[in-house]
Amino acid sequence: MSVPDYMQCAEDHQTLLVVVQPVGIVSEENFFRIYKRISSVSQISVRDSQRVLYIRYRHHYPPENNEWGDFQTHRKVVGLITITDCFSAKDWPQTFEKFHVQKEIYGSTLYDSRLFVFGLQGEITEQPRTDVAFYPNYEDCEAVEKRIEDFIESLFIVLESKRLDRATDKSGDKIPLLCVPFEKKDFVGLDTDSRHYKKRCQGRMRKHVGDLCLQAGMLQDSLVHYHMSVELLRSVNDFLWLGAALEGLCSASVICHYPGGTGGKTGARRFQGSSLPAEAANRHRPGAQEVLIDPGALTTNGINPDTSAEIGRAKNCLSPEDIIDKYKEAISYYSKYKNAGVIELEACVKAVRVLAIQKRSMDASEFLQNAVYINLRQLSEEEKIQRYSILSELYELIGFHRKSAFFKRVAAMQCVAPSISEPGWRACYKLLLETLPGYSLSLDPKDFSRGTHRGWAAVQMRLLHELVYASRRMGNPALSVRHLSFLLQTMLDFLSDQEKKDVTQSLENYTCKCPGTMELLTLPGGPTLPPVPFTKLPIVRRVKLLNLPASLRPQKMKSLLGQNVSTKSPFIYSPIIAHNRGEERNKKIDFQWVQGDVCEVQLMVYNPMPFELRVENMGLLTSGVDFESLPAALSLPAESGLYPVTLVGVPQTTGMITVNGYHTTVFGVFSDCLLDNLPGVKTSGSTVEVIPALPRLQISTSLPRSAHSLQPSSGDEISTNVSVQLYNGEAQQLVIQLENIGTEPLETLEVTSRLLTTKDGISVSGFPLCSPFRQVVRPRVESKPVNAPEGGKPGDPSHVKTLEAILNFKYSGGPGHAEGYYRNLSLGLHVEAEPSVFFTRVTTLPATSTRQCHLLLDIFNSTEHELTVSARGNEELILHAGECQRMAIQVDKFSFESFPESPGEKGQLANPKQLEEERQEARGLEIDSKLDVHWRIPSLKRTGEASVEGLLSQLVLEHLQLAPLQWDVLVDGQPCDCEAAACRVGDPVRLEVRLTNQSPRSVGPFALTVAPFQDHQNGVHNYDLHDAVSFVGSSTFYLDAVQPSGQSACLGALLFLYTGDFFLHIHFHQDSASKELPPSWFCLPSVHVRALDAQA
């Protein structure tokens, strides 16, 4: 026997073997339709008996195996059922002849046979026949099962007669010697009369009767016969048949202990009417059990026709432990015979199935290991595949999953062996898939995303490579891409640098023809392959949703902050609501995105590959609102470390948007990577609110952008910064242009300015804004004491000073405005003020006119360039770099009475010190405007103004201020202040003194005396002019009291007797009225009169 039946199990020893075969040409579909119905009748109860017959059907059985039917009767074909198509009567003789030919193949062992004819009608079908059944077609054949039951009953009759015949053999001492095929030549010439020979015949026949009893449903009888056979055969060292007797004993005991069977068939066998009563199983307790056989029960030929005595007196069923021991012993006997390899192999398989039920995996593995090394004849490739597959199933049955996977993989490789002309790549691929669980390998990448790696990575990679190759040879490139992607994703940590390069190169070659997708792939057996997203190419460590830029961030109007508070619950506090809010807080972010605006998500990624990684089509995966993702492409250096990548998109609608992950295309494989499937990713939240659209303003200025970013103390971010470098006193026009680059109209715009704390004693003129948004910035250096920086001193002209200011544009419009949102655009201004000209000293000198004075300015050029300085009505003064010169400017005195003099005029709550500073500043500004001092640097074509504000002392201010009492002297009606008045000798000259009271109080009366004198230009004044000048009337003038804003005058006359230059000195009498007022109030102009000759 050379063809093993790997599906055999211990309970098959009690079955009758029936072969079902087609005769002639029968379609495979029709044959198996009838075969399925026939095989459904697998057991029947014998009439008028409690016994049950079991049938084992085969549609193919090697005739050489049938020759071993005497050795083990369940291997003997006892029934033949043939199926044929016959549509005409003339074909019937030929068909029936074929049936007889088919019977001859198994004729020596057949008990009975049947022929099922389909399609034949007519007289032939009406003839009564027991061995032939006619049916019109394959649909109209309801009686098939009944025919099979009758056929099995006929087999039972023959079986029972043979059992009785063998058990009651009356041929004297001559018992035929049962042999296996290879023994016949060995027994030629043996002494058939020896006791040894007779015992051998008796032992073999007793074993044969045990087989027949087991098939006939007489379990206890078979146990007795097997025990007796073992004793007889052991005494004569008939090891081959002793092994068969032991195996029969084991099979009967297995049937007794495990009525459900060991072959893994669904459902337990039904033992209705079995000779083993329900309580028999309880009688046969486990453990070693002795065999009690009465020697007197045996006849002279060793076979007693009535075995009931032994049955009643023997505890014949083996314990579960003894079953395995007897199997080992039987297999050891089989192993002594080279030609019994198939028997030995099948016995090992049966023992393994029993041990699997007993959950004795280690013992079962020993039997399987023995089966692996059993040498059979040269097997065909198909038989090798079957052998390795069965070994794999058996190892799986006992829980040796990796060993099972090993043999299944060997079977897969055998499907495509070089010796096969047409390799079965589909079968190879299917078997390789079945090996995955044994190697702790799953084709779902989610199983590899958590916990430590399970299994041997090297073996798993080898298996995945084989799957890739097999799927390619199958002509399914999509499967190759999926398996190769899975290999790269899950085994990346175990690949060497060279292997990473090789795998990625192979993957790119595959994806050129068939790009990788995220679709489910259906395998050739029904299961599906899940997609493999490349979450490790690149590896993402952190995901952060970014707020909009400061200029685009929406802000809620304060008056609307409380309008969106939910009022659904009447309770102030609800723990359920608080809990829900806590869950939302863990995921929702506290800023908003705006509909229609570009939003950003930052990923910190890492390239684990030893070469540059190109990532294409990388974008965001979102849910909640319509979102337009703007894909990006990036190239990451080899083993780059953490690398920031910003992904952008535009929300098209409003609501809550959730960033679920990102998508990429790497090596031609498209991947959707979800954040939930990324282990170890840090994120501060993935859900953000999208508010309605707002206008979007863009700001541009006439000044260049600044690298210096302002940092206000309030923490606000400045969207745009500009800077300018100016000289002190230089003016720069700042033009600001606002452009609405959004799609929503601008409905409201509010502009405010804020000056940050200035440093180093610098102030600015020009704020607040002038319209339309044209701002002039003019820095001025102040002389007020400040905290000087280290290495400098207050007012150091060489020190560069800075100024910072902010312009805020608050605007809104569109749907966002209706929801109460606005945006704030800020412009930061950074000014660096370099020194230009610097006044080191300011003094005054009186002028010839009482209403004027000379202002002396010591000017220092602190620049590195030559410059010119000019004042109103004066010539330009040229100053070289670092040079200081004095400039004299004649100015009219100022009237400062229009400025507040007391806190009461400003308000009761005003600070007197502050008011005084304001008065000083106002006076300085008026003086600057009158002086109009400008500087100019010709080489740079830059100009500016110079200010004396803050440099004027109180004394200088008093010299520059007009007295509250203004005195005017008129000679002959002409004002006389700085120029000489002409008159004729001998003509009376009218003299008028006029007083204007500009003070807030009443003054006077006053008495004035006029004293003429002559100046000899040598420091001597001659007042003794009685002979030269004569008064017409008194030389003393009187003025009455003058009210505020009032005016008074007094008149007199003089007569000059000689020609010459005369001066009039007017002084006040020392009375109480004049003593109360400051002396500066009594400053009268000097009167110069030139007396000329009288005309003829």
C-alpha cells in the first residue's frame, strides 16, 4: 500500500468502505450532486437490533490499498455504487458491461454493488432489478437515499454472515493464514503443522474477527477478540499483525471513550441502538485495566462461537493513557517493516487526533515528529503538498501554531517547485496566507501600532517577501503593492539601511504600474486586505493647530460676549454639563478659524530612512465642515530629526471642524493617516470653531518694513512693523494704504494710536492722526534730566535715541460682523533719532528797541556731515562736523499773556506744576515758530528744524517777554523808539507819553520827569543843558490810573535852541504806585532828537 489516507481517524475502523464512481461520461456537477446525497446516508440502525452501521464513502480509492483489506477490514471496499448517463436503449448493454468491468476492479472484496442510471426510459427501466436503479433525470430522483439504505442493509447481511462464518469456522484445526501482500512470498515452504504456525493463524483470525465485530456494531465483542489476538500474536512474535491488533484495540477503546469522534467532524456520532449502553461508559473508568479471559472459552481452533462469557467477565476497554501507550507500541511494531510505512503513518495521525482531544500536545508532537520521518515511496508533488498540509493541520490541532505555519509554508513552496510544469501560484499564495497566524503575523497594520512586536521579525519579513513575489506571479500587482507597503510600514524598525533602499526601490517599481490606494482589496478566497497607511513615512511626533496671524484673528465684541451663553437649563450649575464641557475642553481649542481664510496645522515630522524622503500630495483630513485642503510637497533629509511641516487649507463653511489626520503620497502609495492610529503623537487638541467670513485688510506704508518687532507691555502682537531713521528735528511723512483683499465688504473701521514709552528723553510731534491717514513724525530731543545710559550723560548729543508707537485699525464686515466679530490690524512704528544740531547755550542781549532783543544761540553740529543753519531773516551759518558757532537773531519780544496764569483758569483739579510745564511748552513752541531755525545737510539732501524748547531759562524768557505796561513816546506825533526824530532849532517840539495797560490789574497814577542829555561818545553824559533846551511848560508829566486793557497819555513840549543830537531820559518818581510793580514794567524807550538849523 503506497497511498496514505491522511484524513483517517480511529473511528474509521468501525466503518464500511463504499466507493462511488461514475461510469462513462458524467458531468462533474451531476456526479457530485448525487454523491452528496449518497454520502448523507452515513449511518443506519440495523433492523431488530440495537446495532448501528457506519459507512465511509470515497469517490476515489487506489485498488492496491484494497489488497490490505484482510489486514484491516475498514480498508476493504465492500460496496460499489456507480453513476452513469444513458439516454437510449441501444446504449444500455454497453453501459451495463462497463458496470461489470468496474466491479471487477474491486470484485474480490465486494459485498454488493449498485448502478444508478440517469436518463434512460422505456421497457428496460420496467424490468425489476435489485442492482440497477433507473431515474429519468438528476432532479427527479427522490428515492436515492432509500435505495442507499437498502443497499447498506444488504451490506450488513453479508457482513454479519461473514462475521458468523469466521467466528464459527468448523474446518477443524485448519485456519487459513491471513496475509498482507508482501508476506505471501515469505510463507512459502513453512511448516503448517507447527504450533507456532497455528497460533499465528489463530491470532490473525481472531484479530480479523475483531475487525468484523467492530464494523458490525459489536464494540464489546471486538474488544474481547482484540485482547485475545494480542495475547496470541505476542506469543509468536508476529509483530506486524500484533501492531494491527493493538491498533484495533485502541480504535475500539477510542470509540468507547469519545463517542463524539476524533476526526473533528461536526456533531457527535449518534449511537442509537449501539451495543454499548449509556451506562457502559461509566463502567470503564480510566486507568490501567487488566484483561480477564477464560482459557476454557477457546475451542480447539482458538475461536469460540459464543463470546458472551468473555464479554461479561472482561474489563476490556483501555484507559485514555493506555490507548496512547498501545498506539506507541503498535507504531514501533509497524516501523520494523519497510512496506508498512503507510500503516505506520496513518497510525501516527490517528494517535495525534486522540491526543488532541486529551489536550496532550507534547505527546502528540512526538507522534507527528515520527510521522515526518517516515519514508514512503517517491511521492508526487501533489502528494507532497497534501502530506505537508495535513501535517500543518495536525500541528494546528494540537496548538503548535508556528510549527503548523512552517509545514504549510513548505506546502506552499511545493506548489511552485521547479519540477512542476505549471506552478500553482494561486494555491501557493492561498497557503502562504494561511501561515500568517502561526508566525504572529496579521495583515492589518493596526495590530502593529500598539505594544511590543510579536513574533520573529526575520521570518515575518521573509514570508512577506514571498507573498509579494507570489502575488506578482499571480498577475495581481495591487496585491504586491499592498504586501510590500505592509512590509515597509510594520517591519521598518527591523530593516537594515540597505534593505530599506531595496524595498523602497521595489515599491516604486511596482507603483509605477499600479499606484497604492486606501481601498480594501478582496483576496481570492473572500477575505479582504485592509489599507496600509504610511504612518512611519514620515513619523509624526506632534500635531498642533495654529492660530491665525495676529492681524487676522477674530475678536468678539465685548457687548456680545454673554449673548451666546446657553439658557436651556434652569440651574446655575449642572454636573452633567460641566462634565461634558470638560470632555470638550480636552479636544476643543480656545481660538477660532474664519470661513474663507487659510488655516494652518503644524506637524513635527521625522524621516527614519537613511536617504532623502520625498513626500507628495500631503494635506489635511478633516470633518465637520467643508474644507479645501491645499496639498504640499516636501523633501526630508536622511534621518532628519524633528522637522516642522505646515499644512494649510481653507474652511468653506462655518461650524466645528475636527482635524482627523493627514494624507500623503510616498513611493507612489497614497495614505490616509488618522491621528487616532498614531501612537505617541502629542496634540493640544484637534477641534476648532470656524466663524463666519470677515473682510481681510492688507496694510502697506511708504516706509520700509522693520526687522525690529515691537513688544507692547499689553502682550498684543503687532502684524506689521516699519522703521525709519531720522535726525532730530527732521520730518518724515508716513503714508498708510489699506486694501481689502478679502471677499467680504468692509463695513466698519475704527483707527486709534498709542505711543509707547519713549526712551532716552525723546518726544514726538504729529500724533494723534491727521486725515486721511497721513502721519508726520518729527522727533525732538528734550533737555529734561533723564536716566543717562552707562557711559553717557544726560543730553549727550552723540547718543542715538528711539521712539516706538502703534497704530490700531479695528474693522469688521460681512457675516462675521453680523455675529459680532471684528479684526484688529496693528502697525508698529520704530524710529531711530540721531542727533543733528544741538544748542549748547542760549542768552539774550537788549536791542535798540524796547520791543525787540537779540537772542544768542551757541549751535553745535553733532553729525558727521557739514550742514547749514538758518533762521527767519538771517543768513545761513555753515557748520562743519563737530563745530560749534554762535548765531545772533534779533527778535520781537513776545506777549505770553494769552496763556493760563492760574490753576483756576484751567480747572480746579489741574496740577499747578503741570500747568506751568504746559505754559513753558507753549511759550517754547511760539518762540520756535517765530525763530524758524532750520538746518540742512546738503550732501544728504535732508533738512530739519531745530528747537530751543526746554533750553530757555526763566531769565531769558523774561527778556523775551513784552512788559505788561507798554510805553510809547511820540515826537511830533511820530513814534520814537530806535531812530532819531528830526526838528528845527527854535521850533517847539510836541512830546507825548502814552501808556497801554495789558496787565489784569489797574495801575497808576504815575509821575514822570523828562531829563534831556547829550552823549559825548566817551562814556560821559551831559545833563547840564539849560541853555540849549527849554521846556514849554513843566518837565514833569502826570498819568492818571489806567484800568486793565485801558490807555492813558500826557503831553508836553520842548524847544531846542542849538543844533545837535539830544537824548531824552524819562524816569519815574519813587511813589507808592510804582514801588508795587516790577522794575521791568517801567521800561521806556530811549528818545533821540536831532535838532537842525532853521530854514532861511
